[in-house]
Amino acid sequence: MTIDNTRAVPAGPRRSIELDSDEAWRLLGSVSFGRIVFTRHALPTIRPVNHILDHGDIVIRTHEGAALTSHARHAGGPGVVVAYEADAIAPDTHLGWSVVVTGYAHLVTDSAELARYQALLNPWANRTMDYAVRIRPDLITGIRLTADDEVGTV
């Protein structure tokens, strides 16, 4: 079975407008899921996950067998380098925004914090998610994709 996902997108130029870090962080907080990017066997790996923002950090839940759990557990110093991307781009117009956070991920080891995150963040997967990973941002960037004639109204 072939799926045709080539919807007609309204014609016209698009513009990419850089967001400041405050606006990017606000937009990131407006959605509940994104994609975490990390290195596995020296290659980039991307996983969709849901998240919460907590005191300037991004928190996700994970499980014992997850590659990210293992990497975060064995990372020394500030943690393992990751990127986190979230967006809201309309499939019919291809307009919206995208935010990328680059920083360090490490396992949450404090039992009270872990219990709090387990209560606040319900994972999608139907499996035991006993771990939480905190991403401490170093760089927050974002873009807004607009129709060229909308630039003055954004």
C-alpha cells in the first residue's frame, strides 16, 4: 500500500524568523512532546518522548533498557550531550515553529524528585518507566515559519 502525503501547500514564499530564547522556551512549554537526540554506537539516535519543564530544565521519563538511561547513568561530569527538539508545524500550510535545546542530560537520582516526576509525567509507552532524565539547557534556539506576507504581524 502506498501512502500519498504530498498535500498541496499554499503557494508563496516562506520566511524563517529566529526566536529569542525566552520566546523559544515559552513555545517549548506550550507542547507536551518532542524528540530527544543522543549518540548511540557513535551514531545519532532520535526518540519521540513527552516532557515537562521544571525550573529551567526539561524532564523526560525512561526505562531500564533504554539506551539513553544507560548513557546518562555512565556519563561523568555534567552528563551526556543531547539535543531536544519540539515543534508545532501545521501539516496543511507548513507554517509554525520549531525549538531546539542543546545541553546535558543526566539521571534524576533523588528519590523525592523522581517520585514527583513520576506523578507529573505520564509516559506514552505501556511499560514501567522507573527513571527520569533531566536535560539542563546550554543553548536554546528557535524559528518561526511564516508566510512572507505575515512578517510584520508576528
